Amino acid sequence: MATMNKPAAGDTNWYQPVTDNWNSIETNLIDKSIVTTKGDLIAASGASTPVRVGVGTDGQVLTADSTQTAGVKWSSAGTGGSGRFLGTTVLTSGTSFTTSANTNAIRIRMCAGGGGGGACNGAGKPGAGGAAGGYAEKMFSVSPNTAYTYAIGSGGSVSTTSAGGTGGNTTFTVGGTTVTANGGPGGAKGPASPGIALGGSSPAISTNGDVNTGGAPGGGGIAGTISYSGMGGSGPFGAGGATKASSSAGDSGVGFGSGGSGGGTGVLNAGGGGAGGIIVVDEYS
């Protein structure tokens, strides 16, 4: 920093202090010719060593970078540091997901297919509801512009004469790690005599996620003086099929990965189909 000198009291020699002042100012001022373009910045390459940082392009942000001469650089807004949220992709079909050019980490949230509802077994003998598919979450370190494989579990099948089918597994693979959410079991066919048709049980716990759960079980079908079918198991992405107290087919699962309800009392009423699974991918820089 420039220093200002002044003569001592009674000193009549003003020349030397004034000369020293100008020398100090000339030595310490930054030459304005360093900046040449609108938007240029002045940084330091070391102690007392100013350097020009040329203006970036529209939308870029200034970030620290010790490998640069000035210690800073202009970067695209999406790559100006790690951990920035870049966007979300919802997968309900397909088999391959490709990361964006700036992605270094992803968070996946996924659910397997829900179980189908069981068929009724005649008047007063409704079917049971299918279970919801299992759920998993995981954070992965990944590479930009790289494809990763996955599978979406289908919803459990139904018919007019049998128990509901089990939903398909949903998987996502990065390197040697495959996260698996297990499909929900189907609901039982209505009982042959008054009683309860058992709802689909909760599927096995998901594996290899940071969060692993099974799905909600399906409701039992009640056969008796008052009969109603079992409701489908609900999941984190929405409700299962609604119970039926009349002669009609069961309702399909509403939310991704939810179970279908059992077929209502009557003849040849199928259960509702299980809902297919889903994967939600959040990308981060």
C-alpha cells in the first residue's frame, strides 16, 4: 500500500518527502491497462502480483481453481461446484439411463410392481388384495455421459379364476452394485366357503439400497353375510385399488407399485391389476 510522508516540523526541505510519496504511489498503484475488455476482473497470481481474468460468457459463474494462474476460472453454472442439483428423470419403461454431461452423483428412489388382486370364487366369496411392491433408495457416485442399466417391475397379472400374480422386481445397476426392490405378491382367490381370503403378504425387503423396505400387504377378502374384497396395498407413490362390496372386478392399483384389490362378490369377477414400478433419478454435479 502506498505510504504518505511529510516533512518534520520546522523542516524547510519539502522536495525529498514529496518525491518519496510519488515513488510509493507509482510503485503500488495497479496499471489500468491490465483490463482490456468490459467485464474483466483483476485477481492475484501471488503476493503483490495482480493479473487479468478475462470476462466469461453469459451465464457462467466464477469458481476457485488452484490449477489456474489467477486461482479462479469461469465455469458453466451447472458445474460450478460439486453437489449442485441438476434435475430429475422419472423412469417407468426402458432399460438404460444416461447421465448428463455434468453429473457426478445420482440419487435413485424406486418401487417394484404391485401384486394383482385375487379373483372372487362365486357369490359371497370375494378375492383378496395384492401387496405393494418393495421400495429402495440409494446415492451413487457416477460418471458423466455414461449409460446405466435398470429394469422396471411390471404389475401383477389377474384372471377371473385364480389368485393375483406377483409384481415384477425393479432394479438399478451401477458398476458391481445392483439395487433390487422386490415385487408385491398377489392376493388369494376368494374362499370356497365363508371365511377370509388372505391378502398378498409384504414382499421381501429390498437389497443394496441405503434405504430398503418391503411393500404394504394387501387386504383380506371377507366372505360371509356381508362380503367385501380386500383392498390393494398402498405404496410411497400412491394408493392401492379400493375394496369392492358389490359384484364387480377389483380396482387396479392407483400409485406406482401399488396392489390391485380383489374381485368383488359375484361370478367370474377378476381382481384388479397391480401397478407397475417406477424409478426416480435425481442428478447432481
